[in-house]
Amino acid sequence: MNLPCRQIRAKIADSLDSSMDPVVLEHTQVCAGCRKILKQTAQLLDAANGAWEAPSVRIVSRVLGLMPESRRILVGKRIQIGGLLPARGPVEEFQIVIGSEDVSVRLLATPERQGWVIRGRLPSPDWLAEAEFPITISEDRFEMFVPSLEESSFELVGPAEVLRIPALSEVIADES
Ligand SMILES: [Zn+2]
């Protein structure tokens, strides 16, 4: 039932053209990346149809309104951090635990020449990780490359809840 984002994205334009595929509907409820693509595609189609008074907003909100969010949305907060940057100087690899009441995830952020690699483990193997950038999932491990920590937000989607991980730059800034 859980199609990969790639397959969902292939169905999005068709869905907007005719009737919304329930699979697309369900997926875009929980996947921020595909939701964004849906929005953008709707805007493109509107532009192509010469309808400039933003029916995309109408389409998208209708689409998103059709299926009530059945999962609990949790917003992750920093629980623990280790190996963080000195006040000044180069930012180095760090580990951070982010979570809410009952779900948490340990992330390892490693600087690379062009950005950051973020690695972690899903809370359990029936969870998914969804982001605007491609995420590789293997067993219960995930890994993604982001150009900057500002763009590192993503979502962990479980059977009953969604844990939103804010951009790590924000989570770190909570330090104060
Ligand atoms: Zn997706």
C-alpha cells in the first residue's frame, strides 16, 4: 500500500487532471515532499490552463480536506545533543536526539563538501522517512543528503503518528 514517492509523483499530474487517486491523496496527507509537488503541479496546470486566480489553492485545499489526518502529528524537539560545534569555527559532525513524548530518533549529521549527510534509524521498520530531498531507506535505517542544515527538515511517518523533525539548524539554535 505504501508506494514510494517516485511512483506517487508519477500519478500526481493525472490525478489533478481527472479524479484524485486515493493513493495519491493518502500519501500527500503524510508526505511533505509529495504534498509540495502536488501543490506545484496544480499551479503549473493552472498556469497552463490560463487560470490565474489561483484555483490551485482551491484544488489543493479540497484535496487535502478530503481525507482527515488520521495520524497524530508530533513535532520533534531537541532532547539531547552531542559533539556539537564550538561557538565559532567550523561546524563538525554531531549527533542529536529529537523527539516528542513517546517517539524519538537519534540523528547523525556529517558535513560534506556540498552539504550534510543526515543518518538515522526509524523508530521501527514499519515507519517511513519522507523529505523534499531523496531519502534512502534500508531496513530501518535512513540517510539523506541536504545542501544545508536549514533544509534538513523531514518527517517520520508511522502507522499512527507523524513525527515532524524541524530543520536541524533550528533545533540547534534552541540551545541558547
Ligand atoms: Zn512522498
